[in-house]
Amino acid sequence: MLDKNLIKLLEEKSGIKLDSSSACEHLVFDIESETGEKLGFTTLKRLLGFTSEKAEPRLSTLDILARYLGFNSHKELNDTINNKGDSDFDSNAKSVLSSRLPTDTEINLSYYPNRRLKLKHIRDDEFIVLESIHGSLQKGDRIFVDMFTTGLPMMARNVIREGKSIGRYVAGEKFGISLF
């Protein structure tokens, strides 16, 4: 059976209360339309406890659920859900200091739930939004970011839209960002 925190995230993302077998069917269709990946209806019913069969889920199934939620893998999602406390070492974290990037470098990042940004480095800490999927930033916005670090929020200290400052912006506030 799935962890209650993961079930809550699936309910938040889908807008479906996962309290019946029919809800599982709706979620299966939503997952496939969002990710293009198929998940078995019976598999999801089993994972949510709507069958008597008890079996451990396959990693590939858990990875599909994680990608649906905007993470790269089940491990990344699990690490986020089971935050190990306020302090921890993270040898897998990737950081990019904006001022060290060559001009015209493109950065792709994603964050929960299923949001993606494609940015182009202009100079120093300034970027232009080339693409924004399911987020509040818009193509053409200029943002000012000092650093990008996986697992932490992206903090833009200023957003310029159509020549006017519209304030600060935080992406991935709840679970951080992923760079790809």
C-alpha cells in the first residue's frame, strides 16, 4: 500500500479523492494523459488498498507516480516526502551559480506539481523565460536569480514583465526544484 503522504500528493495533484475503486480509474486516465505512461487500473487499486492482494509495488510503477507528481524518480519524491530533518548532507545536490554561467546558457528546471521552466542566461544573474509550463512566469519575463540548487526553491528577487517590475517569485517552495 502507498504511503499516506504520497496518497495526499496524488489527491492534491489530480483533484480526485482516492476513496473508491472508481476514483482509481479516473486517476489512471489522468496519469496517462499527463505523463503518456500507462499504469494498470488493478495495480493502482492494489496500491491504494482496494483489493485483498498484498504485493510490493514495482519501482517502475513508483517512478511513474513520481513523474506524474513532477519529480524525476521515486527516490527523489521519497527523499522529499521523508525529509530527514532540518539538517542533512546532500552529496547529490547540484548547484549552479548564475554569475559563472556563460551568456546564452539555457537552464531547464521542474518543480511540483508538474511545472517546467526553460531559461536563457542573459548576463550576471539575469535570465529570460523561454518557456513556462503550468507556472506563473510567462515567456519573455526577465528574472534575477543568484543560484539554482536541486532540492531547494528557486528564488527570483525580481521579475520584469513588459518593462515593469512585478516583484519577487519563488518556484518550488514546497519541494524545491530539479535541474535537467
